[in-house]
Amino acid sequence: MAAGAPGSLVGKTRSVPTSGDHVAQLRNPAQEFARFLRTETTGGLLLLGATAIALIWANSPLGDVYRTVRDFELGPHFLHLNLSVGDWAKDALLALFFFVAGLELKRELVIGELSRLKQAILPIVGAVGGMVVPAVVALAVAWGEPGMDRGWAIPVATDIAFALGVLALTGSNLPSSARVFLLSLAVVDDLGAIIVIAVLFTSGFNLIAAAVAVVALALYAWLQHRRVRTPWIYVPLAVVVWVAVHSAGVHATIAGVALGLLTRVRPDPGEDEAPALRLEHRLQPWSAAVAVPVFALFAAGVEIDARSLSEVFTTALPLAVLIGLVAGKTVGILGASALAVGFRLAELPRGTGWRDLAALSLLGGVGFTVSLLIAELALPGAASDRAKAAVLLASAIASLLAAVVLLRRNKVHGASEED
């Protein structure tokens, strides 16, 4: 979750009322979106590179070294922090990724596209369809198979970095509204994946640790309200929240989301940037260039050979993941959007046609980061590796199919601009 998984999309620089009679100037949303797109595109390329390294390393004569490094444990036994290198990447580094996703989600809900119902309906409906239909398809394909009680959740996620990277590389002439739709959809999709992770993958709940997490989060919210800005308080507090959430039995990435959602997004009068935007500027490059690629390096190293590839198509659960991502995502996003437009609940993004939306729906099948995370959480050992192989294969197929359609649509939009 994306992914694998999960910038501001407001239009011209505009004034938004804050508390009292003050008016805060928001940044130019077009510039914000361009900045976000550039960062995520770069992150997507780094993610692709890390995945390639993981696959080559895991399937080379040094494969045992890869697995030894990934499974090497470090950290104190106190509070169950003796984690493997792979688990540190999954639980700690991805918490940074989800913190940035939480910041973006908060900004979208408060001042972005998702704050205005008319603009928000289509990506929200599309995202819901893109989560429900893949889950239903996966269950239909592999009903009753071992692991499907939680494996159905693997194809519900869309990887924002890869999806935006493919769009930027192949759809530069598409209207900006298409990019806005995809990013808004991915933000809602991230929220859905977060809920799935929180509900399905909470075990051995520790009430005392949970209480510590709640108190620490309340203190964070109070400090935000009091306009405290020093990192000397926030960084240790964030660590306390992460450790408490981890010790409570809830997946630790939820700590990142919670902190992001509690961060202030409206700038005060005379304040250049709200804390959410300032933190996003500082942390997003680390998330895109370090956290997600390192996670991919230790999550994507599955053994790939003729037998394992054939098992993706001959074993029910990985086949369900593959079909859920490639077909379920496309049908779910496009079908739900068509229903919303048909019932006049929403309108197509300005300048965007149904063929454009079909290409964007295909991009929804790029599950990657969050799908790999859910595969690790949902399934043990060999079953997890087969599911991850299906995620990688499905993401590659969805990327290629979307790229073909996007290149065609890119030419069409480029020709219309010349006319």
C-alpha cells in the first residue's frame, strides 16, 4: 500500500478561512501536485530498481546470503523489538511511508479534492469499487482454499508510487484532471488498506500498550493544537507511539497513519507552511527514496523459476491474487465510476473520457507495496512467496497494459492540443 501504499490537489492559490477572522494563503495546488508527482515518479523508479535487485539477489548463487541478511534479528527482546531486518523494514520503515500517506489523506480531507463532495464522489466510489470487486473476485476464484480467510485482502491495494510513475512516463499529455483522479483514488485506496490492516492483522491485543499509545497520540494532538513546533518533543513522542502500537498487537504502520491524521494542515496567519505540508516536504523524499525501496528489497526477494511461475497459474490462491489485481481492479474502478456517472452522482473529470478512465483503472492493478505487505502479514512461508510472486506478476501485467493504452491516449490528447 501502496504499497505498496500511500500532494495537495487544490487549484489556484486561494484563501481559506481559518479560526476567527484570519485568512491563510494556501500554496498553489498545481505546483504542489507537480512536486508530488515528481517525487513519486522518482520513488517509483527506485522501487522498481530495488525490486529488480531483490529478485536477482534472491535467485542468484548468493540467495542464501540474501535470506540470511533478511532474517537476521536485531533489537532488544524488551517490548518484542527483537525483529528481523525484513520485519524492521516492514514495521518501522513503512511506518514512515504511512505517516506521509496520513499527512496527504488529512490534507485531502480538509483542504483538497476530498473536502468537496462533488469532486470527491467519483474517486471515492471508484476506489471503493476497486477494493470490493478484487476481494470478491479473489474469493470466487479460491473460495475455501487455506489462507483465503485473510488472503482475499491482498489484491485490494493500489501502489501510488508505481501507478503515478507509469502515468507520468506514458501519459504526459493527459489532462491534469486525470492525474488528480488517480491520486485522489489512491489516497482513498490507502485509507481502505489501512482499515484492512488494522482490522485483520491485530492479534494478542495488549490493553496497557494500547492505552499508552492513545495517551501519546492525545499528547501529540494537544501539542499540535498549542502550535508547538520543536522536533525534540515530536520525534521521541512518535517513537513512543510506534513502540506502543507495536506492543499492543496492532500493526505498527498504523502508528504512522494516526500521527499523520492528527497533524495540523491549515497554516496560521503569517505562517508560510502548515506542519503537515512542512513535514511532507521533509519526509516524502525519505519515504519515496529510502523507506519504500528498502522494504521492497526485503519483501520482493522471492524465488522465481519455471515451477514457481507455473504455480501462480495452477494454485488457487496466487491465481486469485493475480486475477483480482489485473481484472478485479479494472472492472471495480471502471464499473463503479460508470454507475456513479450513470446515476448522476458524479461527473467525469474535465477533459477526461472513458478510454482515459479505463487506462487509469488498469493502473489500479499495480498493487505492489501494500499488497506485498498484506501478503507477508496474511500468509506464512511458501504461501506468502507464491502470493508475492502473483503480486509482482500482476503489477507488471497491469503496468504494461495501462502503458499501452496510455501511450495511445497520450497521442490522441497531444494531437488535439496541436489542433
